[in-house]
Amino acid sequence: MNGDKVAVIGIGTTPFGELWERSLPDLFLEAGVKAIEDAGIPGEEVDEIYGGSMSTGLFIQQEHLGALVADRAGLTPIPSTRIEAACASGGAALRQGILSILAGESEIVVVGGVEKMTDTQNAAGILATASDAEWESAAGATFTALNALMARAHMHRYGTTRGQLSQVAVQNHRNALDNPHAHLHRAITPEEVLESPRVADPLHMLDCAPVSDGAAAVVLASAEAARRYTDTPVWVAASAQASDTLALHDRDPTRMAATVEAGKRAYAQAGLGPRDIRFAELHDAFTITEILSLEDLGFAPKGQGGRLVEDGLTERGGMLPVNPGGGLKGCGHPVGATGLRQVVEAARHLRGDAGRRQVPGETALTQNIGGSGATVVVTILRR
Amino acid sequence: MNGDKVAVIGIGTTPFGELWERSLPDLFLEAGVKAIEDAGIPGEEVDEIYGGSMSTGLFIQQEHLGALVADRAGLTPIPSTRIEAACASGGAALRQGILSILAGESEIVVVGGVEKMTDTQNAAGILATASDAEWESAAGATFTALNALMARAHMHRYGTTRGQLSQVAVQNHRNALDNPHAHLHRAITPEEVLESPRVADPLHMLDCAPVSDGAAAVVLASAEAARRYTDTPVWVAASAQASDTLALHDRDPTRMAATVEAGKRAYAQAGLGPRDIRFAELHDAFTITEILSLEDLGFAPKGQGGRLVEDGLTERGGMLPVNPGGGLKGCGHPVGATGLRQVVEAARHLRGDAGRRQVPGETALTQNIGGSGATVVVTILRR
């Protein structure tokens, strides 16, 4: 794609958390209606819906999410399609919405992401279906175990420290304190990270994003429609997706090639480089993931991601604020919703509407990872 | 979309059946590689992959199908995305592949559909996740039960007969005899349909498409790329999708509004009407579904679909041949694969490569239904 032909003109999100009293379509609807109201468009103007979710079948015994949300929203008969790419489902759904507009198929598209994860006691088992069933999950590997392998390899090869990992969690928890939609509102210390239960060495419970329910949505518009409805569009400068092997044993565990590739494609689309990005929403499903992503997107030399965090450069007042609203670690990680939650958060900052957590800058990058890096979607937004 | 900007330049399908010795990625790969070989393109020319499947999570404990197939095909790092729309997943995936080309994002796209259904003993329960979990499946409604309600209502309102339903099954079984990839190779009589076990009155076992494993795939190309690789492209004249309520109680059970709407959109895109269609692949998951679809797509006046079949007009030699390769009833219905299997079959006939089951004509329509009609995708192809 070429940039700036599609704009985000509306954003909405539910609170993230353990929302036992809310159903999955309820959550999708709340986020979608908020985004439509925020855009100030009549519902009849929506040409198409995309919904990202990882595993509604296993989580709540309901597939066919696309038609379901069009039905509950009273928006039939427009096309409504579910996109699945594990934890990158939200980012992948966003890309399909963008392609529909670029194709001339639609002028206005609602893209939502949702997951309802806390109705089951087997979230870890369900999440493992994003890894390779034949080579990983069947052998008992959980996602935390796979990320622990990546963390250990990175520590071994580059000297990344346990303290740097903890710092990622500490910072994102602190950022989430100012985000009313975040799942976790609790400042933590590096000591508390180490005192939390060890899940898979070297990762402790507080290295892991929590299992959450929630939804987030955006309204996308063609350039022409965007001008009709808003004076403050947030432009999609780039949306790029890349894939890699599902199984970790087939690749270098200290980098995610799909992040490198999606980043390269996104930078090319936008005509920008890492130095042009003012803040980023990175996929910190685990503390190590944020460090890998900083490196693989070119924000730090390979092996130096941990140092960037340790030196405070990713703080809100730093050179490159990362996850100013708390990231996955603080906001929670309803897997299908995360890619959209990141875009909603970035758009909020670009508009200057992020309140106490506001960071400056007119160009933002969001990165959404599926599995242990087999799908990565990178989006670049600008005012 | 406007028609004739995207072409089908390669087709491939696995045999459909109970393929216990084959894995889901194996099946996808076989169909995809056949389609790529048929197109005569090097694998490196593929820009993007889409995969349609309904419920790999519940059927085989594997989500993240997009990256998985790119991985197994050795086609990383190109984007590879799973589309889910219940039994219309294949048709919906095809549409996303078309949009990617129309958007200028890709020149050559592989779209596959796959399902591995016979590794579980709970296929009926898993299929029910395509219906409304809150209003239908939780109350015990299976898909056969929902389609039986539609059949009974149609018989009551329009006088459709039990014999007309049987005739749909008899004809599709007969057509499948000449299709080497079909799951069922067995001629049946109307008496045998009635002697088969009653599943949900008035539907008997032989009114229902079988539970199957299988995959089908196509290679799509932009007009320019198509001209580079083939002298006999099959053009996509239209691809349209529509949605309706998931639950049957919210709508008239004797018609599928999403079929009507998707058909209307497709005819408009192609600049054609029902009389211009020379043969059709209709979604006969149940015998009643083929009758409804004949009416809702304008091939018969409302209420007269059964008569069209009874009078032999949908036979291979009839006015409008329907499912000349056996349809879902004869070929089997690996749900995510069906929408692509229909397009592969239609393209084969349009090229004149369908052997003993060949029907004449340069314009074909395929219709792929999700759930009891909540998602419908209609594709029109022409030489």
C-alpha cells in the first residue's frame, strides 16, 4: 500500500479485565458503538465490518463471529468477516479493513478486536493452539515456556539482565496507572517481579501479560470520506504483515524475523525509518518480547533493547516512549483485541486526547505479534 | 469491485473423504501446490496467502492457520491470513484475496480452504458453533435441526415435496460418480433417501452432506500478471458477501436474505442477471438448501425451486446445470474447503477440462453459505 489513503476517524475500547458479567458480542458492540459515536457517523454509513479474534471456538464455543457482531449491531446485510492470526488477529483484521478501502470496495469500515478469555479455566491450553500443535503444544510447551526460551537465549547471547526484564514490567504497570481502561492498576517494584511465582524460568508471573476480557475498535475511512467527517483524521501511513515458522526450533530465538520484515515493509510504505517514530505501542505479552521488538524494529542495536529500557529511554519522557498507556502487561491482553487496543491508544495520543498519560509526537508505530512471532503486523500512524 | 480485474490462473484440490492418514497442513499444501503448479508460476512469485477454515481450534487444537501454512509451504515471510466465516470461510477467504489484488497490495495470491473434520467424534457439536450459541446451540439445536425447520416451513408454505428434496440428493450423488475427488461414489434412489435414518424430520441422513476432510485452492492474479502466465484465465466477474442474523428465529425460514443480497450485489458487479448464468455451484449442505438457493438467486420464482429440480432443469443436460461435479452432497463438505472447491470446479468447467462431467457455458456462479445463512458469498466467474 501507499500511505495516507486511509484514516482512523473513530476509536473506542471497553475496559479490559475479568468481565464475567459481559458476553463477547456485548464487548465487541460496546467498542464498536463507541468508535462509531466517536467518528460521528450514522451507522448506515458503515460499508463493512472486520472482527479479529483468536479462538472464540475454544474460549466460548462460538465461531462465525463476523455475522454475529453484524447481527447484534443491527448492521446486516453488510459483509462482516472474522480474521484470525492468533494474538495478532486484531492487527491482521485492521489490515484487511484497510485493504477493503484501498480496493475501492468500501468507504467506511469498522474493525474491532475482541476476546473473552476468563470464562474458561484452560486459557494457557487454548493459547497454546497458536503454537505448532505437532511440534510444540503436543509436547507440553506453553507460551510462557517458549518465551522463557527466548529470554534465556537472549540473556546468554547478549547479556540481557533479569533486572532489565523486570524494568519492562515495572514501567508498563506504572504507565497503566493513568489508563482508566487498563486491567491492572497496581504499581510494582523489581523485587515484586522476582517474588511473584516463577512460571517458566527465567519468567515470573509478573513478566507475563494477564489473561483478560475486552474489545477495542476503530472506524476507518477513505481519504474522501475522512474529510467529510473529521478535521482531525489520524492517517494510516503503513500497514504491513509478515509470517515466520510457527515453531521456535526452526529459527533464531533471539530475534523475530517477522517483526524485522513487517517493520521493513511498513517503513518503506510510510517512507520513514525508526528515527522518525515518536512513540510506539509494542507487543509486550512477556517482558522479553518488548526488548526483542525494540531491537527488531530498529529502535536499538541488536542486543541493546534491555539497555534502552534500563536507561529510561522508553519512559513517557524518554527519547522513544513505549506503551505509554501500559502495554499488554498493564492493560491486559484479550488476545484478539490487543492489536486494535494499540491503535486506539496511539490514535488517542496523536490527537492529543490521552490525558495524564499523553506523550508528544505526530508519528506512532504499533506492533502486534501472533504466537511466538509467526505473524507480526506493524502499523504506522500519523497526524 | 468491478469485474474482470482479477483472474483465477491456477486450481487444485485434494480428494475429499475420511483422510485419517493426512494432517490439515498436508491437505492445504497439496491443494496449494497443485494450484501453483497448474498456474505454472514459481512459488517465489506468490505475494500473499489466505486460508479459509471454520474451526481448526475445536477440530484439531490448532489455531494460527495462516502462518502455519506459509511455514509448511516454505513461503515465509509473506503475509498469510486465516479467514473464518463458518461454512462460508472458503468463499470469504477468496473475497479477501481478490480485495488484496484490487488494493494493489498483491499481484499473485494463493487462496486455500481446508477442514479436517474426521479426527473428532463431535463434528455435529463443533458445527453448531456456527449457529447462535446463546439462542440455538445452547438449547440443543444442531444444524440438521435448523435446516429441518427451514425445510418444513418451505414445504408448508410452498408445497415443496419430500420427493423434490430426495431428487436433489439423487442428482448430486449421480453427478459425483464422474468426479474422482468426490467423497461419495454411490448412486442412490429416492427410496434409499427415505430408508436412510431420519436425523431431524423431514431430513434423513441422505439429505445431509457428509462430514469430510479436504482442501481446495486457487491462484489469483491481477489482470496484468494473468496475461503473463496464461492464455486461458478465468475472470472473477464478481465477488460479493452479505450477512444476516445468526439465529433462525429472527428471520423468515423459507428464504435466505443474505443469499438474495449477495446475489444482488454480485449481479450488479458483473453487470449480469440470473438468465446470464450458464451453470452454478450451489451450497447443498442439505437438500433443502439447494432449493432455497435456486429461488433466492433468481433461478426460479419463490417457491418453485423444488419443481426446477423435479423437472430435470438442473441436470447436466438441463437449462441450468447445478453442481455438475456432485455438490457438497456428493463431494463431501470439509466446511472451510467448500467455497474454494466450488470455484475450482466451476473454473474447470469454464476451461473445458471437466472430463465426463463437463457442462457447457462461459459464465458460472458459485454460492457458499455460512451457518444457516448468516454469511453468504456469491462469486461469478467467466471465460
